[in-house]
Amino acid sequence: MNDPLEILLKEDIQNFINTNLDSDTNQLALQKNNFDIDYIRIINQIVAKQKAKFKLPTWFATAKILYPSKVSIEQTSSEKTAAYKASLISGESLIDLSGGFGVDDFYFSKVFTEVIHCEINTELSQIVSHNFKQLQIENCTCQIGESSVILEKLDRKFSWIYIDPSRRNDSKGKVFLLNDCEPNVPVLLPKYFNYSNHILIKTAPLLDIHSALTELDFVKKIHIIALENEVKELLWEIEKEYTGAIHINAVNIEKNDINIVTTSLNETYQATYSLPKKYLYEPNVAILKSGNFNAVSQLFEIDKLHPHSHLYTSDFVKEFPGRSFQIDSIIPFQKKEIKTHLQDKKMNITTRNFPIKVDEIRKKHKIKEGGSVFAFFTTDIQNNKIVLLCSKI
């Protein structure tokens, strides 16, 4: 390990880092540096460890862990999403072509006999190698260099290849393609199949699913991973020569539960429609990302309010992967009705298939945020603009 990393492990510096985890790092940075290392490196360790406290509790709780930049911590998988990935695949060997901070590989090491972590950044690879020793991971080795070169040098078959391609800086706009990333997986896929028949790809949640399917061959499963109702990543299971149905798992990981709704891109689902009934359902974000809105109606036997509203209703309460409400009243979106029932009130506002944004509604009708009332501004099957005043179940 090089000198700066060795110095960071000195007892006095480690004590300073751990003593100041609740400190304001901006104020710390103004203090005199009493250590024989660039002070900003110590500050960066504190900032990164603060970021890791809830996202990476195993790392946070382990002594003498080294951290890369806070940006690397922000971009790495959380332990919860890494554990889910490791529940999907297993085997004799896995090679991670974009190792990063090694969180995914820590969990892969529990279900594979051998894991190889590839990382082009020398210091980051050294940090990960050191941390694996602290975490008592003995079946994961770190290779420094460009992943394609490492694959060619090793020249062997693996049970799985795992890769997390990075979006190139010159790609424009929010929607992007896998061809906008490095490594360029669609181009390199034939080469990867020389080394494994099974490939797991992690991508950012902004990637458009249907566009990616035009770029990738042999997709078997797509996993949309949300953590506490925030989509964090997409996973693509690729199997060489696979031509069967493509399944989508909409996954929402909660504190004590994992909810999974599985649909097929090869099946046609039929939705039913109705005016609002007694109960209202709002799907979690993983389901919304999947785009299988008709499937929700069919699988859970609930009615859609409108083809484009993506809200559902029923006469009897259902177990549902998202938020469930009791509809207390239905208000026509008319000036007089809004003034009587909503103006100057306190409530939580959501819009679905509605022409006015939440901020505009609040400002125009003087509706305060918060409280126990949930107001859904939406459009019903008769194309009427309505407001559903609900209480959460």
C-alpha cells in the first residue's frame, strides 16, 4: 500500500477521524493541520465515512476502513441493493469488470467461490484490497487495469461477468443509451461471451428500458431496484443465446421487507376501468418505472381510473405494492368546490394525469403542505378532472 494510505491508518489519525464523525467538516478544514499528511485527505475520510454510516453500515462499523472520495461513496451500491443482487446469482466464479468500492463484490463473495475485482484506478483498487482484509474477505482478489485487458490476460471462463458501465461525460440529456457508456456493453457483448455465458449488468435508473432492449441481445430478466420507494438501479440478466420470455421484476426494498412484482414483456395484460370506488392505490416507483400499468390491474384485480392516470381503485381493500388509501370524498375540479373543500386547508397533494403542477395548485388555492389528508388531483375514466380526498390505510 502506498505511503498516503498507510499514513491514514496511523492510530492518531484514525482516532481523529472517528472522534469527528459528528463534526462540521467545513469548520474542521479551517483548523491547523497537526498531521504529516495533506489535511484534505483526512477531511475527505471523515466526509466519506459520514456518507457511509447508513448506506454502508458494515464498513462504518469495521475498524481501519479506508474510503475513497465522497462521490465514490455516493455512486456505489448500498448494502441493501448489493445483498439483493447477490440473491439473484451464484456459482464458482465471478469477475467484476467495474469494481469501484467493492460493495457488490463483498456480497458476491458470499455466494461465489471466487470473485475477481477489476479497477483501473490504482489507489481505489488498493483501498478495496485493504478493506477486504479488514472485512475478512479471503476469496476476492483485486486486479488493477482496464477490464478487457484483464479478461484477455486471464483467458478463462467465469460463471458470471458483472459490469456497471459508467455514463460518458459527453452524453447529453437525461435519457441515454448503453452506447453512451464506458465500457460500451452492446459492442463488447460478443467478446464477453468468450469468457462467460451469463452477464449481469447494472445501469442507472434513468436508462430507458425499451431503448436498452433494442441495444442488448439475449436479455432474460430485468430487475428494477427501488430502496424505500426510490429507484436506485436497473439490473439486466443476460444469457448467451437466450430467446425466451423477458421478465421484469419491480423490486421495492423496505426496512423489513422486499416486495417484488413480476411481469412479462411477452404477455399482453388487460386492464379494467371504473370511476373511483371505496379504496385508492398508488403503485410504488419500481412498478411505475416498469410501465406495466395494465398488468397491475389484472394481477391485483383492481380497476384503473383512466388509461393515463396510473391510479387504481376497488370496493374492498387489497394487499398492494405501494400506497393504499380510503377515499373519503370526491371533489369535482371546479372553482367553487375547490374553494369550499380545499382552500386554506392543510393536505398532501399528488397529481396523476393532471394538467396543473403541485406547486401551482398550492399557490393558487392557498393549500398548506402536510397533515393527514391526501389529495389526488387526477382524471377519471369519463375524462373529468377530479380531486380525491383520502386517508392513508
